[in-house]
Amino acid sequence: MTDASGHLDHSASTAAGLLTMISDQLGKQLGHRAPRGRRPGPALVLVAHGSRDPRALTTVGELVERVREQRPGLDVRLAHIELNEPLVSEVLAGLPRGGRAVLVPLLLSRGYHVKRDLPDAAQAAGHLLTRVAEPLGPHALLVDVLHDRLREAGWRERGGGGVVLAASGSRDPEAAIDTRRTAALLARRLGVPVVPAYASGPGPDVAAAVRALTARGCRPTALASYFTAPGRFATEAAAAFPGDVVAAPLGAHPDLARLALHRYDSALLASAGTVRQPAVA
């Protein structure tokens, strides 16, 4: 990864490399290829929000395949909170009695779904030992993906410019805290101001974020799409941005698959009460 000046971002690269090493080691230790006579590792249930946009289902399906490629032998399943099938309840009901599962939200911040919907679904699946992992964000690997998507869209460092980070939004104040942290990490990576904007919740929206950058003397040069997959919110955010450089959502990026596995492994470590692993977030 490079920073806005074209130089290697050593802190992010070190974090990503450390995470890869940790996840590879944990994958071996936590039993995704269990020796004969030992129980296999818990199923990994990747939980997407769901969308009426057919591109969303295609994208999260591709992400599931990326996760399977990175962790052969692990039982990886896709579920949705709403709008698409299978729903979380259906996927959990299909797992064998006495089995284990880890729900990994394909969500980028804390909020109602992470705090209530998924724990409720886990509790309702009384035939399983089920745990809910942390959401994907904030995390340094997400900044890697955002940076890649911006460069793919044609973003380059420009004097006096700024970036809008478009996110879904939530009425939960902790969700906004998480998004602001990602904006700060991305600003450090890019070397330009980054202002968050929200497609729902109390705001600010994209137009307000553009005005905030302009008031700071920064020309808005790009929109970073902080969405897991294409959908209504991503489309509306892109349409509201006045510039030409609009990055694609995170999508089936290999670093997003790596991060999902990291959340899975971390949930297992926490449940086992093992020694805390080195911080990479």
C-alpha cells in the first residue's frame, strides 16, 4: 500500500501483514481442518444486511467464495438480516444439533443489528453454541480497501482537495463514532481531509459533507463508498456527489475476506479465554 505521496504506508502494511500471519496461525490452531477424532471448527456464518439490488447478492456471494479460498475446509455460509434469503434464522436452523457457529456481521460499525438482531438470533438457536463476532469496522484493513477502491476510480492526491466518506448511517451514536474513526484513519492514509457522510440517520448527508469541506477551503475531489456491497444507499450517495471520482463499494476484496476471518478467529479466542492477541486494529 502507498500513501498519497506514493510512498509505502509502513504502519498499515505492517498491520495487514501481522493480521495475515495471526489469522493463518489461528486457522491451524482453531481446527478448520480438524484431525481425525477431533471436532471440526465452528461454522462461519457471514451475515449481510440484505438488499433489493441484485448486485448486492452477487457481491456478497463472491466475498463468501474469497473467504472459502483463504480458509479451505472451513464451513462458510451466507445469511441475511432481511430482504434476501437465506435469513439468519434459516441458516442457523439448518446447522446440526449440538454444533457450533460464529456469526460475523458484514457490517462496518456497531448498531441495532449488531447489538440486538444478531444476539437475538443466536439466542433463539438453542440447539447450537453460537457466538457473535465484532462488526468489520473500524479496522486498518478497511482503510486498505477504501484506498484501493479510490485509486481504481482515478483518485490521485491533489492540492487542496478532500474526500467524502459515504456510509449507511444509524441512530446509534456508537455507529457514528466507528465511522468517524475510519474517516480519521483514511485521512491519515491519503494525506487529505476526509469528512463522513450518511445515507440515513441524523446525518450529515453527502451534500452537507461537501459543504463542510468547501468551508474548510478544500475542494471535494472524491467519494469513498463505505458500503460492503452495491445497493440503494451506495447508489444514492454516488448520485449526490458533485465530483467525477466515485469509488466502488468495498466488495469482494481479498482484504475484506481476510478481515472476516480475523473477526471469526478473534471471537473464538475470546470465547476460549485465551491470551489476548496483538492489537492490529
